[in-house]
Amino acid sequence: MLFRALKKEDLKRLYDLLAGSNMIVAPVQKGQDGNRAPIYAFEEVSGFGEIHLDYTSTKIPAKRFFMPFRETMADFRMDGKDWGKRVGFNIDRPFVFFGMHACDINALNKLDKVLLGSHYPMPYYAAKRNNMFIVGIDCRPQPYCFCRSMGSDTALHGFDLFLTDLGDHYFVEVLSDTAFNIIRQITTREPAESDHALYMKMVSDKNKQFTLQVNTTDLTKILDMEFQSDVWKQWGEKCFSCGTCANVCPTCYCYGVDESVEMDLSRARKTKFLYACNLIDFAEVAGGHNFRPESHTRLKYRYYHKHRGFVEAYEESLCVGCGRCGESCLAGITVPEVIASVRGEDI
Ligand code: SF4
Ligand code: SF4
């Protein structure tokens, strides 16, 4: 990895270079909530001035750009006597995430393990992932963040450039060849010892700002022991089975496939759509049997997938601790509270 120092006034030059032939997706402000706090979202931008690099967190993660809620997998047309099939990966130009936090970069790294690294890689995801350039940006811990507990508060890979705000300039981590070739077209300098010291002080100050923790020690073992615990029923009674938590989660990737045929049999379409394990029919199979008819069994499944099954498969949790699910849950169900209750601890 290379390190450079970039004056803040030269950041627009980086944007202009990247915007030349790419779609730029960046955090923008979309309004205010009831407490007059800004609401941010990842959107396609057309100018550097639209970007809010000082954003807190986006309500919806960036996944809608590489794992859309609904996506056509294949189109079929009756061509004479035969069906003609067209498969597209639904990407028309490369895109750049300009200002992604470490937790969301780590979410992509986790998705890569499943969607690129498994026996059956997902070509629709791979096409977008392979045409993606990521500029990371450091963040300020929010009261709902517990990424530090999940080891996702810093990103060591999965980005091209990473910017850390050091006052009048950025400390820049250059990870990929593409990033190196871009950064050499911009005026930067070798970081001085004083920049290193400033960077380490900034990291140390940031670490003191985390207020929320999740105790993950022996968590897989404890989940195994507490599989029949009544706490799951208590949380299940609160849960509305609305699926919002999966919708806003940067690492939830479960999906269903829908096939539809025109009445005159001239066309057909296969569509992939994201689904949520809390929804009532998630585990319903042909014939109508539902393997998880109660809300607590579905909620429990979500936690066991994130914090038990994924750890067994990949030696890391499928949760990055972004806190989005707890912030969006109308029932007030948060990961730190659920985990603490399973452990018999107070939060
Ligand atoms: S945990 Fe909350 S957000 Fe998730 S399904 Fe239940 S009520 Fe909805
Ligand atoms: S489970 Fe919740 S806290 Fe964890 S990554 Fe998903 S949205 Fe973020």
C-alpha cells in the first residue's frame, strides 16, 4: 500500500478525473428527519458540490447499486418455433463509490465471499463488482454504531483509495493499480512524519468516541447453547415481521426468483428479487408447509445466520455493526440488545 497527502482543494480534481467515464455514486443529503437531523442516501451525482463527505450514515446501504431490489436475470422471446434467450448483467458503465465508510466496504468484502467465492458465483453481482472503483472516507462514530466490536471500523482491503481527514488535507491510502495511475495525475506529496502522527492521533481520538459495544466472545458457542432460550420468544413477540432490517442491511443478500410468461406465450422473464428472512413466507415451500411459521423462529434464524452460520463458514460474522437495522426497526429491536439478552447481560 502507498500513502500520499492530498490537499483538500485538490479533491475535486480526483472527482473530475473519475467522473470522466464513470457513473459517480456518493452520499447526498435527502432531507431532514423529525429532529431536523440530515438524512443521507447514496445517489448518482452529477457534480462534486452535491457530495456530503461528512455524512453520518445512509439509511439505505449502497447495495441497491450492485444488488438491486429487483433485477431481470433473463428475457425470453418466442422466435418462430423456438424460445430466444437474452441474458444481461444489467450494467452499462463502470461506477465509482465516492465516499464509502469502512463498515460498508467491509460489507462488500463479506458479500464477495458468498457471491464471488462460492461454488456458484453470482454473475450479476460479479459484473458490477468488477466494474467498481471505491474511494473510502473515514467516519465519525454514531451512537448506534458498534462496528468496532465487529472488527469493521477500519478497512484493510476492498477499496481503491481511502481518505482520512487531517484538517486541511487528506491522508490517502492507495491500494489498487488503477488508483495509483489516477493519483499520479493529481498533485500530492509524500506524507511527513507529522502526518503519520496526526493520522494516529485521529484514529486514537475516533476510537474513544465509540459508545456502543457488543460482546462477541464465544458468541457462536453461546448461540448454540441458547438455541431454545425464551429470549427468542420475547423478541419474536415484539417483531412485526416487516423485513425492514434485511432491506437496510448492507450484508443481507437472500433473494427469490420469479418467472412470468405473457398470456399469448410470446415473452417470458426471469426476475431476481431481494427477500427478507423475517417475512412470514420466507421458509414456505411448495405444498404450503412453512418451516418457520412463528416470528421468533424467523428472527432467530436471522441472528443465527449472521452470528453463527456465517462465522462457521468464513470465520467472521455477517454483521458489520453499522446499526442500520436497529435504527430502522419500528419495534426498536437492535442487535446489541438482542445479543446482550441472549448472553444474559445488560447492555
Ligand atoms: S426486527 Fe424490526 S425491522 Fe426486522 S422484521 Fe422485526 S420489526 Fe421489522
Ligand atoms: S445486521 Fe444490522 S448492524 Fe449488522 S450489518 Fe446488518 S444492518 Fe448493520
